Amino acid sequence: MFAKIDVNGDDAAELYQWLKSEQPGKRESPDVTWNFEKFLVNSAGEAVARFSPGVPPEAIAEQLDELLG
């Protein structure tokens, strides 16, 4: 469960392949740029948002409340 996985490239874990295909981001490449990049998935299992590493968790609190509410 805590094994290191690849998030980019040919060996990327299936979860990250899916997340990046659903939320490719605004850059030239859909690759994850840093460890603290965040994806928001709703209760239906849909990837609904992607946040860069510089976005603090507090900044997405309102969206979390909407999804959980």
C-alpha cells in the first residue's frame, strides 16, 4: 500500500494515468509536476478538478464542502 509508484511515463500507475486523462491540466503536458499536486474526485468517482502544488489545501475547502454537502 505504501510502495513507491510512478505517476508519469510509460510505467505510471493506472490511477494516475486515469486522473491525468480526466484532468490534463493547463500545461503543455498532463504530467504531474510535483508531489503535492492534488486531484479532486467526487462520490461518483469522477475526477472533477486538479490543483497545482502551489495551491494550499485550504484553498480547495469550499469545493470539498460542496462535494461532501
